[in-house]
Amino acid sequence: MAGVLSGFAVIVALVALGWILARTDVLGDNARIVINRLVFYVATPALLLDSLARTTLDQVFTGVFVVSTVSAIIIAVLYAAIARMWLRTPAADLVVGALSAGYVNSANLGIPIALYVLGDLGFVMPLLLFQVVVMQPIAIAVLEKAARTARAGDPDGGHGGDGGLGSDGDDGHGGAIGALAQAVKQPIVLAALAGVVIAASPWTLPETVLEPVKLVGQISVPGALLVFGMSLYGVKVLEAGASPRREIALASVLKLVAHPLIAYAIGVWVLGMRDHELLTVVVAAALPTAQNVLVVATRYGRGMLLARDSAVLTTLGALPVLLLVSALLA
């Protein structure tokens, strides 16, 4: 338990430092964007590649992966059913809400927590692949269909602008196939896939090749936490008359309460997990909403406040939830 608390203390300290940097504007207006790009396009892919290259497939695709994926699907379906039946949420916004409830922040916060709290990256890569290669393309396909329907009934092109798809929805990048192709092109996914290939092969890369990759990958964790802390500064959530508060509340409760409980139930009663393995699956489920959800929502101009406010609230609420999980299961 002392090690868990120590890990969280490191995370909180770096997040607080990021907030202070944004508050004082020491690094300038574009610092958060630049650091985020460095983390997303360079450091995190390097960290995943290095970690996977040093492991084997049987250490990656385990019961942790099964629990994480199944629980995420259940939560997404639960949100869609409740929001549609009781809140009468439009279909396109249902997708954003379902992602907000079930799509966890496996990169920006998952990697630091995996390293500092759990001591390994065992759940991050499979969960990241499932979300980016499966969940996200399915969601984009539904939003794509909604966008095309809106354009068919709107001579101005539906949502238009930067929030939507623009004037051409059939440019080869729309739909599930295009979404999958775009997802696979992401540096994080390419690095993860390359790592899986290396892990599956009978040979290993020489240390002289892996060491520079490892060095660059060490930027990922502190960089991601600094960016996250910077992103919390100046954010206004739950604005009256603007934010869909009922949908945000539903997504947040499912994310922080129902998701960990379902992961626990599957882990214990279905797969018979105990000790560190059980802690891992519950911690993975208790991670907050991923920032990728807002990226998708912004692209299609649907549920942007829902995605943003859910991410902020679940992130603020994740720390006490994770501490409670650790106290009970560590």
C-alpha cells in the first residue's frame, strides 16, 4: 500500500507542476500543444515499442486483456441503453457518451499509473490496441453515417467547418474501413504492432538499438502528466444551459463506479483472479475518460461538451477512486 501511495504522490506532483506551468505561462502559449505532440508522436510510441520488444506474447494477451475489453463493451452498451430510453439522447450523441463512459485514458494516465503504481505495462498495450483499432473505428462509422444523413438533409453540409467532415464524406477516409486505416497509421498503434511482431519473433533486438528507444520513451510519462496538468488550468465545466449535465453525470458514474465494479466481478467470478492481477484489471477500469473521445467528438461536431466535461470530471474523480481500489485490493 505504501508503494501505491508513493506512486500516486509522484503522479499528483507532476500534474500539479503542469498546472503551475500553465498558470504562470512560463513556457508560452503553445507549450501544451508542443509537449503533447512530442509525447503522442514520439515518446509514447518509443516507450511501447521498447516495453513490448522486451517481453513475450503470453505476457501481453492475458486475462487482463479479456476483462478490460469485455467490461468496456458492457459499460458502453449500458450507457447507450440508459441514455436512449430515459434521456432520449440523439443517436450520434449516444456514441460520444458511450465512449465517455467506456473509453479509458490508457495512454496519458494509464502508462504512468501502470509504471508507478502497478510496476508494469501489462494492461496498457492490449487495451490501447482494442480501443484505437476496434472501439474508435466503430464509433467513427456510426458518426460518419449520422454526418452523411445530416448532409443529405442540409444543403449547407450538416455541421460543416472544422467540427465536421467538410464537404466530402466519400473521400476514402470515411466509414469503418477508412477509420480503421487511419487508426492503424497512428504512431502509437504502429509502435505497438511493431512491438508485438518483435515479441512474437524468436529473436530480440540488440541493446544498442533498444537503448536510444528506451531513452526517448522515458519522456512519455513525465511529459504526459505535465500536459494533463496544463490542460486542467482554466477549464470551465458543467456550464448552465450549455453542458448536457444528465448525460455527463451518467457517463461519469458509469466510468468511475460501474466500470471498476464490473471489471472486479468479471475478474473474480468468471476468471478467478486474485491479488495483483485483480488489482490491475480494476485499476485499468477505473481510469478516467480518454482525451481521444473529445478529438472524435470535435471532428464530427457532436457531443463536444459531453466529451470534454466527462473527461475533466472523471479525471478529478479518478484519484480518490484509484486510492480506494488500491486500499482494498493492494
